[in-house]
Amino acid sequence: MPTDIQNLFPNSSTYALTVHPSDTPQERDELAGIIQKLVADNNTNTWYRSLQAFQNCAFLVGQSYILWHFNGSTLSTVTPRSGVHNASLNVPKTVANELIRPYEATVSMFSSTKPIPKITPRSDDPVDEDAAALAEVALDTVWEQPLRMQSKVRELAAGLALTGTAAMEVVLEDQGTYNIPVPKVRTEEIEDDLLGLITRESETSEEEMKSFSQLRCTVYNSFQLIPDPKAGSDPDKMNFIGVQMYVDKGWVQEAYNKDEPGYYPENLDNLAESDGATSPLYWHERIRDLIDSPNEVGMSTPGRDRVNSQDIVLRIFDVKPNVYYPKGRTIVFAGGQLIYCSPKDTGGRVWNPRYPELWTPLVVFRYWSLPDRFWGLPLLTPLVPLQKRINAIDSLTQQNRELMTLGQWLVPNTAGIPDGYISGIPGQNITYKVRGGILAKPERIANQSLPQELFVERDLHVANIQRISGINEILSGNQPNPNVRSGAMLDFLKSQALQSKTVIFQGFEEGLQQVAQNILIAIATGLEDPEHPLSRRITMAARNHASMAIQNFTGADLRDNTQVRFDIASAILKSPEAKEQKAQEFLQYAGSLGILGPQEIRKIASIMGLEDMMSGQNLHIQKTRRMISLIKQGYTQAVGLVLEGVEDPGLAAEVLRAELLRPSFIDLSQEVQTH
């Protein structure tokens, strides 16, 4: 293997970041120079896409008349020349924003449907099947808390619509050491006491110090991504990827001040300020000021600047495993200094021998994807030119109506009539001058109405916005055609409108599947303490699941069953009205045959929005499930909790029958099966 890496991969090589060593101070300085050149090139290439993203954001919030100017190193807003600017002040500026509905409908479609995970077992072994079911429970438990994935998905969809490319990252982060309550050790007296059995989960002893980790989900938009310049739409062609963000300088100095291999605390005192207005990332922070701009002259900045002297740019790079670093590597670059580079024997931050194919927690999403192009195309980019034309037509229409009211006058310069003197008020006396015997009488000009073709063109632009975005009247929330009288017809119209976006939905679904798989891998490799708060939450959720009865949970219980499947595309194409109608038809047919049990009726009622009517039955079912869960854990005395004359024996029999038919029933002890 060649040893002269610097000559093989100079600073101009895109592969230099992945293989350049960092063992000596000189090598670390050279690696820092490689990163600085990479960042500079990325900023240069990002500017041209950034201008389009700024325009998309401005049009979305109604600031359609801001003029952007990029001089090669910084971004600014342009004030027109005095003559043009004065003339433009007399032109009405109207914004009938036709972009809001497509944007909101698109974000809603991507985030309104909570994905239902389906874990594929590694084998037909019943143990793997049970572990896959446990993985589904674990994923469903952490989806809402602590990850808050629905809000993260909304943020992701908004970033795709505006910038075209976004990424999502899920990692299990070390949060330090905390006092964690430790449950009391159960005694024989407590096990024999049925009341103590029910309430024992809330009893704790003194606290003890334990390390604590937490799942964290972060969404990055295109301004925050630093991809491999050679990367395309295929993630296998990417050798590294990085993210960048503004963070507090003091936080970096505290978090990375460690005397451990790979950390370089001697560089923390030399952290430089951010790049300022020369960086697209800085203007990404300024986007939120667009909504506060009072006019088209420029962007206001109320209060202090979004980026101050205490903020620095933190950049984290994940490197794909290669012959020089077979476990990958993680590089942290902040304030122009190299502050961390993972040792070769440690590998990247998410590398694990059980999952060697996972070298970065980042999953890249795109709206419209082009072959062999890393950056996606945003939704609003092809819609903005249409909105510009609509604004021009509306301004012309308003100006024409004003002229119809005030009238147009041809006033010679020799008449000496001041500008604005003619007001259009009936009966106004207009005095003018006669110079050199030349009559300079003002003449009124008949106003011509705008041609009807102009309004037809406007309607055509609105229709094109809806067609390009894949949004029809039903999806945008408007009143549907009165001939649409059934849920099936609504479902058909919705599916027809979204057929063109099937590829986008499929890409989004594949990305979320990879995110869910990363969540399970993080749990399987990092959750080792059964007393961890997250482990205890998953344990309780599994106990409430009718098919499971576990004493405690760790990541090893998943047995590497992490292959997740979603069906988001089909769920988006289906409307709730159609599902409700089909459930009603099925209830009418199956109910007459008497083939529906209490649990099936309860599911149908939930689909039809009538679950409140089944609240009484739900209490019976929950009580029976809880008893079965306790018995499966070995507490056979829970049979005594049955209240004669109060509980519904029919519902209890249905729940018990479903439990007896589960494959996991044969794994229970003889005593539990008997009870």
C-alpha cells in the first residue's frame, strides 16, 4: 500500500479528506487546509442555488418585489435607480399569492399520515418473529417521544419544497451522568400481595448516578449540507458528507475539551468568528427576516443580528470506510480549527461491526431528483415565474381600473399644469397657459379596457401552478364539484391528482424507511441498560401489547431485526372519506352474516370516527389484556381480578381466543398456559 498519501491525494483532490492522516500537528494543519478549500468551493457552488432558494422564500411570504444581487462574494438587496424607482412607486404592487396553497398542501400530504412500520424478521424462527414485533413496538414508542418525528417530517417537507434537498439524522447522544431512580427489588411478600403487584411499578428506592443517553433527530436543509463534490443521486457514489451550523463558541469549547484520543483541545483557544455575509449559510439565518421587511427596498433586521461574534460555524464530516480507514472516520471542524478526528481503531461516530454498511446517520431526501445530480429541485422553483406573471397581470388590471375612474389626459409641457393637479373630480376647473400663440390645451384620452385574453392567461397560469404542484381543488381545500357525492369519488380524484407525484412519494418513503432503520440500529447498539428511562418506556409499551410479556428491555432484544417497511405512498393516495365509506359497506355486509367479533367492530368504529361509542367495550378489553399480560409474566394470581357480573364474558373470550392463537403462546410455561 502506498504510504505517501499527500502526493497521491493533494489538496485539490476530492478524495484527500477521506484519507489524509491527522497524527502530527503538521498533518492536522494540512487536513484543516483541505477542509477550508472544500468549504470555500462548496460556498461558491452553493450561491447560485441559494439565490433561487431566497427567491422561493420571499415569494412564499409575499415579498415578491425584493431585488437580489450577488456580486461574487456577498448577497445584497438592490435599490433601483432614482428615475426608475420613482416611476415604480406609481405602479400598484399586488400579490395574490397562489403559492401558499400548493406549499401547505404538499407539506400536509407528507406529514399528515403517520407511517405504520412493518419489521421484516431475519428468519422464520419464532424468536426472530417476536423480536420483529418488539422492534415495531420500540419504533412506535420513540416515534412521538422523544423524537417528535411528525413535526420533524413537517420541517423536512418544508425544506424540500423550498430548497429541493434536505437530510435527516437520528443519533443516540450521550447526555452525561444523572441521578436515575432505581426500582425496589421485589420481595416474596409483594409478589403474594395482589394490590402490591398492581402498584409496584411506581415504587422506587434511592437514586443512583448513571450515564444517560438520548435519541435526537435533526433536520438539515440544503444550506447546511456539504456533500462530496463527486456525489450524485446514488448514495453509494458518495465518499463523505458533512453538515454545518451556527453554534455558540462557549458550547464548542466545553463539549470538545477532552483529553482523549482524537480530540485536539489546544485548538479551542483559536476559534475564529463566522464567515459573515460572504457565506450562504449566513443568509440562511437571515431568511426569517423576510417576513419583517416593510417593502421591496431591502430586508430589515429587528434587534440584534442573527449571527453575532460569539457564534461560530461547526462542521461535522462523516467519511465512508476505505482502505486507509476501514471503519470510516468522523471529522469535526469549528471556527477554522480541527478539533476532533476519530482514531483509525475507533472509526466513525456510528460505525459498528454488526452494521458495517452504516457509515453516516444522515439520510438525504430530494423533491424532484435528476439522475447523477446530488441536489434536488424544489417545488417552488418552477412556480415562481408563473407567480411573477400573475402579479404583473394583477398590477396592470388595478392600474387600468384606476385610469378608468380618473381618466387619462394628454398634457403638453407648455400648458404649465403641475403634476397631480388634475384629480378627476367632476366640475374641476383646469387652467393652462398659452405660450407663443400656441394652444396647449389638455386633451382627455378615452380609456381602453384590457383584452379578455389577458384574464384567460391569468387563469391559465393558476391552472399551471396547480398542475405542476399536483394539487387540485380537493387537495387545496376548496369546495369540490357538486357531482362528487361519495368517498370513492373523492378517493379517485385525489389519486388522479397525485399520480404524477408517485415517484416523489416513493423516494420519501425509502428515505423514511432508512431513518427508521437507523433508529432501531441506534437502539440495538446503544441501549444496554434495562433501567434506562427509554428501556423502561419500551418495556411498558410491550407489556401493554397483547402479544408480548417481557420483564425488561435492552437493545440486544431486537436481535438485529431492523429492516423496516412503510407504505406511505398508498396511505397518501387514500382519503379518509373513502376508508370510512368502505368500512360502512363492510359493516353492512359482514354484520348481516354475523362474522364480526367485538374487536373487529371496535376497529371499524375507529375508522368511522365512532370510537367514543365503544368506550365501554374498550375498558373491558383493556382490563382483559392487562390480566393476560400479568399472567404471562408469571403472576398467575391475576386471575383473581375477574369481577363476576361486571365484566363482559363475551369480550373477554374474544381477547383470550386471540391470545391463544398467537404463535408466541407455545413458548409460555405450562403453568401460564393452564391459567
